[in-house]
Amino acid sequence: MKDVAALDAADPLRTMRERFELPAGVIYLDGNSLGPPPKAAFAELEQAARQEWGEGLIRSWNSAGWFTLTDVLGDRVGRLIGAEPGQTVVTDTTSINIYKALHAALALRPDRTVILAEADSFPTDLYMAESVAAARPGTSLRLMAADEPVESLVDERTAVVLVNHVDYRSGVLRDMASLTRRVQAAGALVVWEYLNGGPGAPAFVFVARRHHDRLVQPLSGWWAHAQPFAMANRYQPASGIRRMLCGTQPILSLRALKAALDVFDDVDLVELRAKSLALTGLFMDLLDPICREFGMHIITPRDPAIRGSHVSVACEHGYEVVQALIARGIIGDFRAPDIMRFGFTPLYLRYRDVLDAAKALADILRRGAWQEPRFAVRSLVA
Amino acid sequence: MKDVAALDAADPLRTMRERFELPAGVIYLDGNSLGPPPKAAFAELEQAARQEWGEGLIRSWNSAGWFTLTDVLGDRVGRLIGAEPGQTVVTDTTSINIYKALHAALALRPDRTVILAEADSFPTDLYMAESVAAARPGTSLRLMAADEPVESLVDERTAVVLVNHVDYRSGVLRDMASLTRRVQAAGALVVWEYLNGGPGAPAFVFVARRHHDRLVQPLSGWWAHAQPFAMANRYQPASGIRRMLCGTQPILSLRALKAALDVFDDVDLVELRAKSLALTGLFMDLLDPICREFGMHIITPRDPAIRGSHVSVACEHGYEVVQALIARGIIGDFRAPDIMRFGFTPLYLRYRDVLDAAKALADILRRGAWQEPRFAVRSLVA
């Protein structure tokens, strides 16, 4: 048995856990879908609601900086994804930003007619791609299987490749830098789907500065106008990344995101990634004998170079097992047809949580506890 | 002088003021742009953040009803606009919903090629209309002046008319029922821009049930899918109004909106409209002698049938006068080139507030107090 107490004591990120609100008795392995609130988010929301909205009222658009939150928070997300300032904005939803980015990419490659996307993408990506392809005559959406090498499919007809950094089912991580270089060398563009946030957190979009001057997207709302307060009746796009904005943004939800970015200010991303791999690696090591005993298998790669921050396990009765785990306070999730998915978020998870989760899983399987009828009732959001 | 104390005492809506958080010493005449928070919004946000997000975590998508908020709140907005259930959803931003609605309208009128919109629209409406027209070959955007009668411009080429219920500058109210009937009689559709909310409050969209089966809009995100959790890789639109949804929505901001709708549950809309007209009517009566004295004029109509809930006054030094009013705690706003705009929201304004605002305006003009240099500094959001 690993000495998880020693691992936790030596963890350079161990103090970050205190900055999150975590319910007692819960080991939360679904932060890849919805993260827990940073404690500071409550104060941030209260200030935004009581002081800025309640006291400042309309004046807060200026005095509280509401109008520039899209840019200020965008640059802070930019730091996390390695983008220089002025190329990232926080705005709208992921679906909508994919729509804008794909439209913009097609406009930048007018002579190319194919959008290439992963058949196993999170579906909203594909629905948006389908719509964008349908809007331009002669353009088609080509879906690629998980085992097809992207570069072999990119040719002179490919306008844009839409890929996920981490496959939401298997946990496979793509090499973003390398794939981007190879697709660009073939003359195409890449749109990456990336990161996650709070309950319906505002999304972000990054576009490299070299594209800004020719950037065109159809959701041309007033926040994307060169002079939003001139109230001109013709659209004139803003310069720079602001032309990826659209309409007025949900300030309260933006402020909860700000609290999360405050936490990341104190995080070394190299340490974060190292701990992520250590957590998923430990979980897979602990799972190996359990998988052998119960005929399950881990589908997430062992190779750290292509492993995201969750571990997916194929298990015939995965749905019921996940429900039995949740009943014990260990919250993971299930993806049809048979995938149990466990996310490991380095900022608030401890090595002992990983051990406890693996022990609980083994216990449920050994006792057959997942066979209780109450665990078979499927809910709307599985 | 009107007996405002008697009017306040007889006001059937007088108790509603207690349900809003209003800063001390402020008369808020900008609720048409950003309303003050209902007091219940703070508790609602705290519950959504601490209990549902913090304790419930991912489970709250089901247990707290997050996933159906778009529909549940949509039907509650529907009651306010006179829509039967199942035809209204709260989702995305006004800009984005206009984009969807115009695309859908063009698809329903494939043989017609003109979008007709008001040149004096709030600009984001026009930017979206410009984009939608550009996306379909042969389609054009025709702008109409404020004094052009809409029905004379609608012909067999008109696919859709985009109009505002209340002109944001002048306060002119359109007769929605009558105009809709006349446009529809000419075979075209109407998209109305309507209502307002919190700081970046989620918007809503209503589509009459008879159009649902043929409703197509390009922002085909996973929330608009027939089976969002089937994770199918082809888009299949939901039945009914849900096909106007797109991606995951900002739950925290939705919850603040819920608190506002709770207040409206106890409001008789006929009383609301009557008080709105009484407040704007009183303000105009009080302004008449001031306008004569200082060469200003009221541009909002006297006729209650075509008067919204704000009063706009053309005034050469309007910008500075509005700033001087704000410095005294009377918050209205200014619209270029010379319009002072005062919004009267019946739920929290008293007749004595109207009197105090008119008195303060007269005092500022008589003393020339607006000429202080500090009132001439223009800020980003005027």
C-alpha cells in the first residue's frame, strides 16, 4: 500500500484545498464537469450583488469595471493557456464560441471546403460544426474516428480542424503544440475545445493575434463593435480580440469565475500537472488488481504524455457502480455505454482521497452492493 | 402642486417597494436599463452558490432543477408577456436570441428577401440583422425611419420585421397586437425586442407554437437537441420551444432572474401599467413649466396609448445636467446627442420621488449647477 500520508505531507499544493468549499464526507471526482466553488466565490458574489448591483446600480458598469470583465478575465485565462494579453476574452458559452471560431476559420480559408472534427467530440461541438458547414454552400463536415491520425486526414481541402484537448470519454490528451503545428503546416486552422468552469460558467475564446485583422464572425453584437457607445446603426467590428464578443454578459456568473482565477494566481502550473499525473497514476495502480478481479479495464492511457486528468474505466455495470459510489459520498460520473469516469483535480484532492475512492470501489464490487435496486434508476443527467 | 402623499397612500402597488434593495438617498430613474436587485435575489444567489453549488455540486443539475431553469423561468416570463406555456425559454443574450429568431424567420419565409428594421433600433439588433441578411444570398436589410409607417413598407418581399416595443431613445410605445396583425396579414413575420433584466441577465425568446415544427436556427447547441444526454453525434432538434436553446446556461445569473420573477408573481399587470402612466404623466406635467423656462422639450408622447415607461427630454446641455442630477442621487441617463432619459419603474418608485426629481432638475437648471467642470467629464458608459 502506498504511503498516502507521506505523499500528502510532501504535496506542494496541499494548502490549496482550504480555498475550496467541499461538503463534509464527500470525495469529489467530477471536477472535470463542474468544479466546487472557491470559498472566495461567495464573497465575490455577495459584493457583486449587494454592493455593486444594489448600491452602485447602473454606475457599476464603469465604477466596478463590469464592462471590461470580458477582457480582464480573458487575459487571466490567457495566462493559464499560455496566451499573451489581448488574445483571449471570456464571453458567452462554449457552444457559441465554437460557432464563432468555426465561422471565422472558414472565412480565413475561403478556398477550402472541409471542417474536420472528432466523431467522439462532446456533441455540442459537432452540432455547431454541422450548422456552420450547412451555412456555406459546398462545405462539409468530415468526422474522424478516435484512432485515425489527424494529420493523415488533413489535405488541401481542409479549412479547419476541431479537436478536444482531452477526450471527455477516454481521458486521452492530445499534444496541442505538435498537432497545431502539423495542421497549420498543411495550411489549415485549428479550433481547440478546452477547460471547464462553474455551473454554466461563462466560456472563453482565444484567437492568435495574427488573425485579428481579418477576423469575421456572424454574432456581431454591440459589445463587439468598434464604438459600442456611439450607437451607430452599422456594424463596425472592434479591433483585436473584442470582435469575438457579442452581447451583454452575465456579470454575476463572471464574478464567480473571477474567484476561481484568483485561486489560480497562486498555482504553479507545472506543479499542478505533476500532481494531476501522480493522482491519476496512483488511482490506476490501485485499480489494476481490482480490474483483474472484476473483469473491468482502464481505457485511459498509462503514458503520461497522452493522459488528461481523469481516469475512465469500462465496467459492465458501470452505471450502478457509480450510483453506489455516489451513495457513499464518492462522486464520479458515468458515460454510456459502460464508462465510469473519475476526475482528479489537483487543487483540492489528496492522495488519501484517491486511496479511499479505490478502496470503496473494491468494497462495492466485492459485496455486490451495486446490485441494490435503488442504484439502477437512471436520472436525467447521468 | 400635486398631493403626492395622497397619491402614494392610495397606490395599490405601494408595498412592492419593500421588496427591492434601494440605496439610501437615491431616486433611481434608470431601471429601464438595469433594475435594482429584489431583496430576495441575495438569498437566492446564496442558496444557489452555497447549498446547490457547494453542497450539491454536480448533483444539482437534477436535484436543484438547474437543467430545467430555462423552461421553468421561460414559462414565468411567458405569463408576463401573455404567452401560453411551452413557447418561451430564458436563454443566452438578447443579441443572440435576435440572431436565432431572424434566422428562423427567414427559414420560414424562403421566398422573401427583405428584413425590415428600425434605423433607430438599439444598435445590437441591427448588427445582428446585418449579419443574418449577409448570410443568405439575395437577402437585404432595409432600415426604416421612426416616422415611416411600418405597414406601408411591408410588401411581398418582406420576410420579417424587427421592431422594438419601446423606442429606447424617445420612449414611444408601439401597439404590439395591432402591428403584429398587420404585418402577418401581409405574409411576413415579426420579431419583437422586449423587456430588460439584471446586470447581464439571461434573455428570453418566445416563438408562437404554430411555428415550432418548422423552426430552424443555426445555434444548434446540445441543450437544443432532442436527446441532449444521448450524446449522439448528429444534431436532432428538440421538439417545441427548446430548439431555441443552445449551450449550458449561467445558473447563478438565472437565479437572480428567478427572484425578480417571484416579485412579479404578486403584481397585477393592469395596475402596473396604470401606475407607470401615472408616474410618467406626473413627471411630464411637472416638467412642462421647466421646459418652457429653459428651452427644453419632451420628446416622449403625451398619448398614453403610445407611451412607454420612460420620459425623454431634449436638452442642449443634457449630458452635464444628468451628471449634476446623479451627483444629487437622482440617477437617470443620457443618450447622444442631447437626450436626458428618465425611467419610471412602478414597483419601487413613489409619486414623491417623481416630485423630488422634477424639483431637483429645476433647481440645477436655475442655479446653473450643471456648469461645474466636474459634470462635463464623459465616462465610458454614458
